[in-house]
Amino acid sequence: MTVQRGGNTPDVKGTMAAEYVLGLLDEAERAAFEAQLRVDADLEQDVAAWRTYFATFADDLEEIPPPPQLWRRIEAAAFGGEKRKPLWQILWPYAAGAVLASACTFAAFYFDLLTFAPTP
Amino acid sequence: MVLEDDMDRLMSRVAMADRQAFAKLYTHTAPALFAVALQVLKTDAEAEEVLQEVYLRVWQRAGQYRGDGLAPMAWLISLTRDAAVDKRRTDTHSGGHPPLPDEGAFEQDAGLRGAQSEAALRFRQCLSKLPGDHATALRRAYLHGAGYAALAEPTGRAAGDLRNGLGQSLKQLKVCLGG
């Protein structure tokens, strides 16, 4: 274990992981711990285990429903970029295509473009 | 609250951008997460901001909880707690210092309502063996984002002493939890 606690107390791996999850490390300790965390799978497991245990503190809490407008805000922010388009916006390329096709057909007949040379 | 199995399935669907699953996940988990955020933050508005941030992250990265090695609900609680503590710290730097909520002593059977996971029961058992008010201190550190200074203040001890003491308790806790 290369991460050292502040002062000269040697770190005990597991407890530093707990302090990290609780947010009790100072900035320098946290940075050192996170550097170690990136290369140490065991340490990562320790962090996950502490997170799991500490999260059970929340089991005691009385649930509080958030106001309904919060969901509307989240929905708008999450799906906002891909809002449903009005029908005419979905249909106009098809309509334009249809108009163009009709115009071509009309032009073809009108200018007699479809006359074939008489077969001999 | 939904069962872990259902939560797993729900999260997989959210990871595949299933909007209905996302709405269902919100309905089932938001009241618990709002309660977590309100432990740390003093106003509803701040807690709502945190929840919005958390759910957007979930929508964008629902697959990540497996990589983090957590069960879905523990992952959601962790995200919310950390986001709320971050928000509290940023706001504390720029504005007034919000007081920590009053906290009664840690009650050993406070959480025995409803179904408890095995992890929760074991954790509670191990906590009850810690000396003095260390279980309460850990709870305050987690739920309220209290640092060593804030934890030591009511006890009249130095923050460094508390840290050494809590360090011993964390070691004991780790052994008790089996690793």
C-alpha cells in the first residue's frame, strides 16, 4: 500500500477506503487515494463494499415524495433534444416528393417526352 | 420500493434508453433519494437540483452501476449522497455555512421497519459493537456529509483525536464485516 495518511500514521487500506467514501479525506489524501484507486482493483472492491454498507444508513429515512414538477423538469432535460415533431414536419418531405413526382409525370406527358420511335 | 431483481431489470431497460422504464424507476426511487438529499441540504430547491442531476446521469449512464460493483439502489443512494455533499460544500464556500441537522443518537433498531437486506443487518450488528458514539459519527458523516471538525465539535475533542479513534473503529468494523 503506497498511499499514506496525513502525518505519519501508516494507512490501513480498508479504513482509508471508508474515509474516502465518507468524504473524510483532505484534498491531498483524496488525490493520492484516487490515483491508487485507478490501478488497484482490490481497493476498488473495498470502496464498493463500503459504499454498499454506508448506503444502508439511508434505510432508516422516511421517504419524502418530491414535487410533481421535478419529474417534468427531468423529463424535459432528458428527452428534450428529441421532442416529438408536429405531424406536418414529419410528412413534408413525403409531400414534397409526391409533388415533384407529379410534376415530372405531368412534364413528361406535356412535352411528349415519352413518345417512342415507331417500331419498324 | 421494488425488489433488487426488479431494480436490476429496470436498470437494464433504462440503459437501453427505455423511457417508460426510466419513468418507473423515478416513481419507485425518487422519494427515497429525495429524503437522502434533504438530509444533506437545507432547502427543497437544492435537493431537487441534486435529484435532477442524479437522474440525468442515470439516464445517460445507467449501465455504469455494474462497473461500479454496486446493486442499483445502493448505487443510486451513493450518487445522490455524493452529489448532495458536493453541492453543500460548494455552496458553503460561496455563502453561509448551513448548520448540520440535529441528530439523535444512533438507534440500533431504528431501521428494523420493512425488509432489510442481509448487508444492512450485518452492518447494523457490527455498528452496534463500536465504542462510544462512533456509530453515530459514521452515520452523520455519511448522511450529513459532516467532516472531522464538525463531528468533533459537539464532543469537545480535537478533530485529530476523533480521527484516530474512528480509524480504530473502522478497522474493527472491517474485520467484523468479514474483510
